[in-house]
Amino acid sequence: MSDPVVFAEVHGADGAALRRFYGELFGWEFHEMAGPMDYGMAHSGEDGIGVGVGTAPAGRASQVTVYVRTADVAAALASAERLGGSTVLAATQMPDGSVVGLLADPEGHAIGLITPPGTGG
């Protein structure tokens, strides 16, 4: 069984402006996240995936990232490195209990990895 794409993020210089743009363009309703990040979450329709849109963290370029659900983020990052990729963000526990990580493929494209809460490590 293959690992599915389950989430996407858009980071840019002005998260609020990006949320207005995508909200008006696609009808997405964003729920602002509490905390220090300028970030909002939307569901992209009946058959769509969740999308997070926010201001890029300091030092990170504007980018779009897709997230692949995997049973073990750390193991997937190790496999990516073995296959010629690199780790951009090591496996990191999030406040909701999920574990996320970022890899770069051999050409430098960023791909996110996520293990949802309560489904593994």
C-alpha cells in the first residue's frame, strides 16, 4: 500500500494576504491558529485535503509543501537520505500529537512527512 498525500501548506511573506487570496479564489474558510505563528487552516472541499496557509518562519523561503502520511517520520527521513535526499527538518512532535518532518529530494524539492496523532511515531 502506498503512502497518501494528506495535507498541504503554503508559506509566504504575508500569510494573512495569502489566506484572503485563497479564501476568495477557492471559497476556503480559514480557522486561525492560536499562538505566535501567523497561520490558518482550511479544508479544501468535500473530497479535498487540509491546507495550512501562513507567514513563512524567519529564514525560510516562500514555498508550497505537500505532506505524505507515513507510519514513521524518522524512518522515512532515513530512507530518503539513503536514496539520495536529505533531512530538512528532523522528526518533530507537534502540540496536537502528530509528528512532522521535512525532506529534500535529490533535486532539492521539499516534501513534508506526517504521522497523525495516535498512529505511530
